[in-house]
Amino acid sequence: MPRDRRYKGCMASVAFVLLLAVALAPFTHCDPGGDELTATVSEATYTGTIEVNVTDNVGRNVTDAIVTLEDNDTSWPADEYGRLTITGLLADSNGTEYNLSAQCEGYEELAYVSIIVTPSNTTWVNLTVRGGLIYGTVTEDWEPVVGANVSLDDFGLNTTSGSDGSYTIDGLKSGAYSVTATAVNHDPLTRIVTLQIGGFARLDFALASLMGSISGVVLHATSLEAIEDANVSVRIEGPPPVTITVTTEVDGSYYVPSLPAGTYSVDVSLEGFNTSTLEGVEVVSGADTTDVDVHLEEKPTTLLGTVRSGTVLLVGANVSVWGTEYYGLSSVEGKYEIGGIPEGTYTVEASLQGYLNATVLGVEIARGSELQLNFNLTGLPGALYGIVVDAATGDRLAGVVVVALPQREAITNTNGEFQFTGLPADEYIVRFTLDGYQPKEIGPITTTLDETTEIGSIELEPTRESFGGFIFGFDLAHSMMILALFLTIIILAFAVVLRIRTFEAPDKAPAIYDELDEEDAEEAQEEDGLSEEDAPGSSVDEPGANNGHSGK
């Protein structure tokens, strides 16, 4: 028999059985207060079960849902989690088809769902109702706010804004909603919206920032020209600490956003410039701190290097920058240094008498850079070479002035070496002088144009040092004079003290004054022919007494 005919026959049998069941026995289809809701068919040989789960269109379980069996228009309420169990459904061995749908107040009902129920088995089905949609954007000054939280008050539903500030909340029951948007360091904002069944509502939020900002321009400290691509950094103390860094535009301007209210340091840096820091920059909540301008000082440029001829370090070589007034002379180490050269491309030349000039083209001097440029000069024919050492220690002496009489002068380098080049073939007297050493002359020395004349090591005798004084900075004679003056001052001060004490307390004066008076009295008695026994008791006789004694 064809399946369709068997199916129709089966459905007719089901209808008959259902009618019979109504007449003979009660059929329980809805028991909201029971633990399990069942549907039974009396005297059915084969039965099946359907487990129903009711959700909205985004998969959330709904409450207060009603499940309807289309075949007999029987309905059952789902539990608070949107679940329902229907048992005792007639099912033949080939399976019986049933159509179910769900309705819920405030939601849009979707079409019936067809399922096949088989004997003694449980069939699972998910029924969906469609809710409404709230959508929109969260911005600050027309810029998207990423990660803002958008929530439905009292419903426990929320979402976050995406990279473009947009958000959506779907599957909502119709009605009025209070929607709040919040974001870190922003004032929260709440709006009310009414949603129709299965409808759409756009709700945009423009949040006011609680953050402040810093803006200004970065300029060259000398020329006041705008500086592009300078790094402007502001550190926000944590936890955790965060450093916001922006770069300046072509016009030197910068803008540092999203700063909590407080006091900050603004650091500005760029290669070739000294880093500049502004302290105590105040930021107010929701406001822009403007005109925070910074002047960067350009680092001095430096061109440096070594001048040598082969292995010999050259002293006094002139290294100059063509077209400028910048130059430098090599030291006893053979080193030169030229500072403050403006940014640009130059030709640099090294020269020294007796050597061929060395020139380097296209030398790039970057702003605030330090560039090393070494030179190796070629000597002209006719060379004289030697080394100067200390006769006492054997140490090599730098800075010795060496003169090849009558025409050339050189200075020994840090290795004690000197070298003359470009000397005409001739005989020369060579003189050596250095402070602290006795001058010395040697020669005549005969030079040729074919090869370098080497005169070996020349020893200089240190100058004898006179005996120094015992007072720093003075010789012995002046040290003695200062000591004598010091002692004189001490003696004079002692005498003055004694004299003052005599006037203040005569009875405590030194006994030397009484002894002198007694000596004067004895001399007077001897002159008058008096013996020691006849001398008056007083050491000094009164004038009257002397006259009376003479009268006797």
C-alpha cells in the first residue's frame, strides 16, 4: 500500500481513537502545577515522547511560552526555562509526523516545526520565537568608543561596542526599555526606547569624556621652525603605569588625548636634539590643556677622527670643512674634533706641511650627529724620523718641539715619535725642547730624497729642581721670611698682653720692676759714702731726709 494512503489511514485511526478517548476517558493536556506535563492516548499500542525547548531568535530560553500541537490544536505551557515534555503520542513503526509551534507574549511567532515521532523513543525539538532589536553606536566627539558597555536596566542583558562603536541587542520582548551606555573615563548615559513586537529601534549614545588632553607645538629652540615627527610622551601612573606617545605633525602640532585629571610631565624627544621635559602640566577633567609648547635644542654636531701617515700619528694637521670657518688641529694623539657644524653635505680636507693633502667629498653631517672621519696622509720624499725619550726613565715624551734647522718644526706624538717629510736633501741640525727638560741639539744629520733617515731614540735630561720651600707655593727663602714674620707677630702679641695685665693689676706685675729700684738705691748710697747698715729703710730717700743727714 502507498505511504500516503497508509499515512491518511493512520491519521483517520488517530482521529477515531482521540474521539473515543474523549468519550471514554479524560485526556489531560495542561497541568501547570504538576511536575511533568503529559499527553496520553488510551489503549495506544505504540507511543512516543517529544522534549521541547523554547528560545528566542538569539538562543536565550524564554518564559511564559505556550507550545501548540497543530494536529489537534492542543497547547501546553512550558516551564520557567522554556522546557516542556509531551508524552504518550501515538507513533506507528514507521514514525508519525507532528507539527508544533510556540507562542510567547511580546514575541513574533515563527512557523510550525515538523518532527517525526517513533515508538518508545524521545524526539528533541527546539522552537523559536522572534524578538525585537535595539542597535546603534557609542561615540565621543563623533569618534567611536570601543568596548563601551550597553545594558538593559533590570533585564540583565548587555553587550559591548565594537571597533566602529556599534552595538546590537537582539531577541527582545516588546515593551519599553531603559538602556544605559557606560565606558571607562566617560560619564554614563541612559536613554528610554519602546520596542514593538519583532520591531527595530535605533539608539545612539554620545558620551562625554571624563578625560582631559594636552596639546601644543614643538619648535626649534634657535630658528623657531616647526619640528615634525618629534615624540611627545606623557606617563599615566598606574596601576599599571601607561605611557601615551604621539608624534608631531608637519606644523609641529601634537595632541595627547585620554588623560585623567592630574599633573603631568611632558617629555619631547627627537634624534639630533636634546630631550626636553615640561613639568607640572595640569589636566582638568573633560578639558583640553592647550598651548603646551616645547622648544627643542639641537645637539651640537661633531666631526672627529685621527690623522696619521702610515703608523705615525701626526700632530698639528689641519682638518678643515670647505666653504665654512670650521676646522680642527690634530693633537699629540693624532686626534682632531670639530663641533657645531650645521646639517648638510660637505667636503673635508686634511693638510700638513710635507704631506699631500687628503680630501673627502660628500661628507653627510646629520643634525646632532657625531661622525668619525679618519685621514692617512702621504708624505713627500725626504723624510727624517726619530723618537724622544726621558733619559732617566726611558718613557717616551709627547709634546717635544723638534726643529730641523733652519726651516722645519714638528711635535712628538703620544708615542714620542716625530717625522719630517718633504725635506730637501741636505744637512740639518735638530733641536729638541720641552718644559722640565734640558734642551738638546744633534747633528748635522744628512737626509736624502730616496729613503727615510732614522736617527733612533733621543734622550732628554730632566732639569734639576731647586730645593723647594716648606710652605706650599713658595721657595725656601720666601718660606723662611714668612716664618720669621709669623714669629714676630706672635712675640709682639705676647708683649702687648703682658703690658695690658700690668695696668689692670699692678700688684701682680712681674717682680723685675722692684729689683731695679733696689739697684738704683744701692748705687746712690755708695756715691754718698754710706754703709749698708746706715742705709735708710726706704729704697728711695726723700729729698728732705738726704739734706738732714748731710748736715750732721
